[in-house]
Amino acid sequence: MSDIKLYGLHMGPAKCAVDLGDGSERGEYVNQDYILHKMGRPHRAISLMYCYYPLDKEFPGRISEVMKDANVSFQWDYPYDDYFTYKGGIGGNTEGEPFCYMREIRAHGQDVILTLTVDPHVTDEMLVKIAQELRPFGRMQLRINHEATGNWFSFNKRATYQEVADFYVRFHNIIKREAPNVSTILCIGGIESLDEKEITMEKEFAEAVKATDIWSVDKYMALHWGWPYDIAEPGGTSHSRSAVKDVYELTKRSAIRYREICGGKKKPMVMSEFNADGDVTGPYEQCDMIKEFCDMLKSEPADWFSGFTFYQFRDRGRLGLEIEDPNNPDVGIEQPAMATYKKIIHDEYFYPEMIQREEIELPVKLRWGGSEDAEGIAIPIHFDKNPTFCEISFDEDVNLMMEINGKWFYKSPKAKTIDLMSAFYEKPLDCACDLTLKLFAPPASGENDPSQGADWLTNYYTTITKLPKLRIRFAPTEPSK
């Protein structure tokens, strides 16, 4: 590749970002290598769900395991929320969850969204410690006490709605002071009826709407909230289904009202949990509803909407792209929603912006600001036809995300050669063409490095000094006989 030209490459935000939930009370975390191979591209961010109730005697045990013999008839009937527990904070450490997963997510070229339900009675010192622990993880997002206008989570049972709203502002202010790289997400009910003009509990949450960095609602077009304690059957009272157009309209009206509360100021608006529950719709109409909503975003186009988080990758119920195999939790059973969702996220409207810049020469210093702001390398490659062999080898122990022919690959520092042929299985070339190999360098450790400079909170740098070696062949090693 000594005669190959190199060009600078900028990755920017999609018109509508796509994020993915990975693990919750309904399913276990699935590693990022598996998800990448299944989806064919990284997401803007991966959403993790954790809780922090350090004042409870059962903490840091996961409450459904600590109280496995409790007589519970609803998912949220435990003393605190049945999420994985945040192992950091005062008296904790950052070796375990969620930090091990946050590092893996960022190494794979994605940002982190951390949902954290928190006891509103924790001290400022406890919150400061959390903020300091999040500082190395770049431009991550923190969703604090989500669905805060509901009545199911423990923090709403321990405090009034006004106290929950005031706690949000308190935690937000600590984050802004201690970890300015972290953006906060306020997730409340928004406008929940077409007859309403104000958001739910607007008086209580108005200051939180003004303070937060990002506005959000959770909107399931269909949901069986009685899972796993009953079955959604006709006439049941533990599930619901809405018209897609109504969910879309309520989300839009919520964004408009949030802006009005802030005197016209515009902030990012996201849907932090989005899906239609297959328990209610079955697998095929679930696909139809997901596609219909995304088609509406494109056709408007919805410039008031920044992105959504699909809930979730693997689920023990029917809210996943895969269902967890009841015989083996490490195995996922792909659902029809997988193909529908995969097609959506490879659409240009939901795909990150790529801008090729001027020609460059080695050595080159790459910048990783996050999945919506990164500087990489573009390498034009000519293909005579569809390849029989296509692989890339590296001498340097660098951490890379790479894309060719619409398919993304991860290279860890220890990996030397990556087989790129799967980029041509679903999209084989039917004639000679020119493709571009794109390379970006997120931090191998998943953390930014304070020694790299004043901008270390938001940027990570990697210097590339050697070109990789490409092996491309258009015929078998030995011809047929």
C-alpha cells in the first residue's frame, strides 16, 4: 500500500442518532463484539441501566437476588429498583460494573449512556464521587432517575415529586462542576395525552427542564408492564397499545413544550426507550410499528428530534432484537425486529455523517472526540470485482474501528489481522468499483488520558505511523480442477 493516498476523514452526527439498550432488569449485558457483528455498525451510544441506593442495608447486592424468596407480584415491588448495582461511589471502586462495560463500549467506538436511579437522600459528597468517577469517559450521557413522573421506581416512593425534581437539579449542578464532559438527560412523562397542553407535573419539574442538557421521554408504542408476573391476553389490564401516529405526536408536542418552558431555547430531544412490545403486538406487527415511527421521522423530517434508544438488544421477554434462550442466557434467539431495525440504522438518515478532507501523510494524529465528533483516515481502494480474500494486517498495536462497503469492524491492540470478507457477504460487488476504507481510533482502554492535554475530558489522541497491509485477491488460492 506504499502508493496509496491517505485523506483526512471527519465523522459527525447523523440526522437522527440511534442508540441501543444493552442489559436491564429484563436481560443481561451482551458484549460489544457480538453486537457489532450482528448489527454491522456501531451505535452512537450504548445505554446501561444501574441503581445506587447506598443507604440501604441490602446494597450493593442486586435486590432481586438478595431478596429472591420475597413474595413479589410486580417488577418494582422490591425495596429498591431491580437494576444492576453501581459498584463505584464512596467505599466502592471502578474495577467492576458499570465501568468494565463502559470501557468496552468506548473502545468499540461508541459513547456511553448511563441510566442511574439514585436514592434522593444521598449526600452531595456521594454525588461528587460519582461525578469524579465519570470524568475519564469522554462525552457520555447520564440519565438520572428516569421516568420521574411515574410511581413505580423506588426514588418516587421515598420522596415527593418536587423533591425528586429538586434532586435532579442538585445532581445536575454537581455533574456540571465536577464532570463537565458529561451531559445530563431529564426523562419525564412529557405531554401524555393529546388533550393536554402542559407536560405532566410541569410546576414541579419546570426548573429541571431548564437545567438539564437533554430532554427525553420514554414512549413504548405497545408495552406489557406486567411482565414477567402475568401474560398479556385480550381484556388484560397490564398492557397497552397506542397508535404510532399518536406516540409520534405526543413526543413532538413534548419537545415543543420543553422549549416553551425554556423561553424558546432549543436542546437535544431524545426518546430514551423506544420499542413496541412483542408480548402485545406479536413479532410481525412489532416490526411494522418500529418502521412506521422511523419512516415518520424521515418524512417530516424531524429536525426537533435528536435520536432514540432502542430498548433493547437481548431481552428475556419480547422487547429485544433477540430473546434470551431460556436454556442458556448466553444465547440469543434473533427476532424479526432484528432485520427491520438493522435496515433502519443503515439508512443514511440514521447514519453518522462522513466528510472526506484533504490528502494527508504519515505520521498522522487522530482525534477521538466521540461517536459524533472524530477525525480519522480515509484510504481509497480499487476492487476489480467481488473479492475472494480481503484482509488487513497491522504492525502497530493500535485500537481501531474500521468500515468498508458499509460494514464496520473492530481491531483491538492485540489483534494483528482482521478478515474483512464479511463486508461482501450481504453486499457483494457486481462490478469493478472504488471503495473507501475508513479508520478511527477510539481509546483502547475506554478512558481518556489526562496527560494528553487540556482538552483530555473530551478528546483522545492516537498517532498512526505505519500503513496497514491489505491482502485482496479475486480468485481462489488454487483454481478448481
